[in-house]
Amino acid sequence: MKKIVLAAALSLSLMASTQAYQEVYEKYESGEYKQALQEFKRLATQENNYDAAYMLGYMYDNGEGCEKDEAEAKKWYMFSSSGFHKRSKHKIDSDIEKQNNALLESLADVDNKETEKTMYQSAHSLFNIKAHHTNYLLPMSMKLNGDYDDSIDSRNTEKAEVEFQVSLKYDFAPNLFGFGEIYTVAYTQHSFWQRYTGDAYFRASDYNPEFFITVPLNTEYAKAIRVSVAHTSNGLGIPEERSWNYMSLSSYFQYKSLFTELQLWYRIADDHDYNPDLIETMGHGHVKFMLPYEKHMLSALFRNNFNGKGAADLSYSYPLFGESLFLYIKGFIGYGESIGLYAGNPEYAGETHQKDIYVEKIGIGVGLSR
């Protein structure tokens, strides 16, 4: 029990202070030694931040922002060392953090400090249970090309609805084969709530569990590859069931502050094969561009199966309220906004919609992660 309490205390300490440490370290890098010294001391004494303690030892050892003081340097070095010794007892968490940090350190520097900070927020998470895809809530998400009446039986629908996404991942093992790889399970739920109708029902929800392995590449432009096995479903049964299993291969690239994700997938046929033509709607992959600029983040995902059923998913975010919450604007045009808008296999679809639904939509709200 004591070990569990100690692990929890260490984890909470690390989560609360990592970003604060990064901000103070930026002051140190810019030469604000006296201010950095005081803030490192606050982090070390009040929040048990062992990185800050190490920096205090280094600054006292080298007389940066203070007079050289060998005894004071030794004190902070020992405090830092004892903390890292405690943390190293929890080897899986320590190794996962080590591999994540190695991946982050491979990112190329950019000249603009605000852009670099936005990159850091996007790439780094403070928790072992982390954001996977973007988490957001759009209280107003408006379909611009009519309502959904032609796609969902005869239920009353409005053009405006509430849209939200919850997406989490858990890194559970690192570096089993010595490639610096990280093993992860993840879950994403993307929901569309007809809040503004009398019934206020959920028009659609997509449920997406995944297992994937991420391998850092540590090259100038190619940063990582990811192999994934996943399932997506609308959670319903025949005749409304829309679901598929698939494997995917993703590659991640960086050129200055532009990040690119190229994902290709392969549909795995199931025993019942309710939705054999889904791949014709969803295509065989997508390309996604992410561009942080100062505090701004732009994202654009494109999917096209070269049969007239492509899609574009665009988003913009900007930090609010101390950068813990983000303005989030999202646009979508094309097919496959939700797996529930796929027509389905005519053999099983019954009275449900018999054609894929084309959507033009824009929404505004808040993001909880980048």
C-alpha cells in the first residue's frame, strides 16, 4: 500500500509541475538567471520537481544568477538524485517517460518561441492517460446543406446540433525489442447530439477502440511510424449496424513547424461482413497536416478514394484562460463524417437509408487538448 501511495504522489507531482518547469527553463535559456533561480527553487521546494532541483545545483555550481556555492550545489544535486532514484523504482512509467522524451527531443527546433511552445503543447502530455485525438465540445455545429431527415428514417432533425469528441490513450509498455517503441491502447468516441430538437436524442456516435505500437525514427524529417489494429462501430445492431475492423500504418514527418501524418489502412473482413463496401466510402487512408504558428494551431485532414467520395476535415485552435482551454473551430465537407452515414449493405440495411450522406458543416466551441 505504501508503494502505491508513493507512486501516486510521485505521478501527481510530475503531472502538476512539468509544464511549469518548461516555462522556467525557457527563462533560463533566455538568460534571466536570477528569476529562473527563484522559480526553480519554488518548484523544487513546493512541488518536489527534481528537474528543477538539478538546475538549482547546476546554477549554484556555476554561479548563474547567484554566487558560486559548492555546499548549496551539493544539497540540490543530492535532492534531485534521491527523487529520480524513487521514480526509477517504478520502471515501466519511468521507461515510458524516457522513450516519450527521446521522441520529443528528436523534434527539430524552430526559431519562433511561441511556435515552439505550441509544438510542445501539441506533442507532450502531462499524464500517462493522455489525449489521443483532439478532445472538444462544439455547442453549435451547423449542417450547411440541409438537415439529416433523408438519412435517419423519419426522425425530426435540426441543422444545428451539439458535437463532441472524447479521445484518450494509455501507454502501458515501452521498448520491449530495443527500438524505443511505445505500446498503447486508446479509445475515441465521436458523438452528435440533436440537443435542439424536442427529443434531444443522439443522432449518431462512433466508438473506436485501438491498439498500436509507435516507433521513433530519429531522422531529420521522418519522426515516427505507428502500426495499429482498430475497430469502429456505431454501437447498433442489424439493420442499423455500421462497423468495421482494420489495420493501419501511419508515418509522421516534420519540416520546420509543419507536421504531416500519412495513414493507410486495410479493412479486415469479419464473419458476418455486414458492411463490405464501407472501404469505398472511407477510402484507404488520409493525409493530415498540422501547422502550429505562435499560439495558433491549424489542422487539415484530407481523404479521397478517387470515386467522388472524399472528405476534408479542418480545424483551428487558440489558447484561452491560461492556455488550459482552447477556442476550437471545426469544418467538415464530404462523406464519412460519421460511420452511421454510410449506406450499409442492402442485404441487411432494411428500411434504413440506402445511400451515403454528403455533409457540409461548421462548428465552434472549445477544445480540451491539442
